[in-house]
Amino acid sequence: MNEPVASETYNAQIRRLAELTARVSAQRAEAHTWYAQQVAAAERAVAEAIEQVRQAEAEVAEASRLVERVDGEVTHLWTQLRARLGMGARRLGDPPGPVRGAAGDPVPLLRAVRQLLERTGAPGELPGSVNPLLVACGIGGALVAYALGVGARALAAGSSGDLAVGLPVLALVVTLLGPVIGLAPARLLADRRHAVLTPRPMILVAASGLVTTLLLLTVTYTR
């Protein structure tokens, strides 16, 4: 221990002790203040982190909704494109997925694609220049149906029992379906030309098939 200074009086020691006590108290108060400041700063940091997490969760939710919206719009536009292409749509496959590294808002891009599809317009009607092909479809369908009917009647001629009775009826039914059989190749023709099979070409096919069927039946039953 340090030896006491002989010149110091009791009062001087008391004053020194008081000074030391005040200094310790000041340092303790400073430490408490620093601690309170650190706690407050930590609480602010935690509050800011919680707010950032909340904002991030909101952004993630908004991004998820945007992804669902974009996926739905892409599927819808892809379906419209397939409808525009008709038979050629088989080569398209499934709708394209997201591109890695792509940036920007996809909504304007989808709007541009939608406007492009709208400008291309819905499939139109078949032009009058294909009327001979439509007539050929009607005639061809009637001929196919008539040939099937002739085959059924020939088979009935060599049969007996129920077949001999039912096959001629079936042959007549198949022959009468001739006017509408030609609609199948007419539909393929319309798809290839990116058009809709409207009532006009359907009537033309059915009328040519009906006339052909009536002529064939007339020739058959007037022999």
C-alpha cells in the first residue's frame, strides 16, 4: 500500500474521496448513458430490420401475383396464337417459360403481343376463289358415301338373315350422309388458309354433295 502523505489532513482525504466518488459516479452515469444509447440503437436496428422484412414479404407476394398474372396472360395469348395458326399450331408446343436474366416489366410486352394479335385479326372467310375446291369437297364426300353404300349393298347381296336386311338400310343411311361428309375436307381447307368455315362455304359443300347424291341415287334406282 502507498504510504500516506504526512502533509495531507483528514479533510484533504475526505475531499479526495469525494472527488473519486464523483468521478466514479460520472463514469457510471456515462456507462449507463452509453448502454442506453446502444440498446436504443439496437432496438432501432431491429425495428428497421422487421420493417425491411415486411416490405420484402410484400414485394415477394406482389411478385408472386405478377408471375401468376403473366403466366395466365401468356397461356391465353398462346392459345389465341394457336387458334390463329390452325393446323400449323402443332409445331408450337407448350407456351414459352421465363427467360433467365430477363429484366423489365413484362406487362407492356404482353400488351404489345396482345395488340399484335388483335391487328392480325380473327380468321376471315374463305375467298370465292376456293369455291371450286369446296364443290369438289362436296362431290368427293358424296362419292365416298355412295361407294360405301354400294359396298354395303354388295355385301348384303351375298349375305342372309339379319345382315341381308340391315345392310341395305345402313347403305342408304351412309349414302344420305354424303352431303355432309365433304365438310371434313372443307374444314381442313379452311384451316390451311387461316379462315373460318362460315355458313356460305358449308352450304356450298352440302349443296354440291346433295346434288351429287341425288344424281347417284337417281342413276342407281332408274336402272
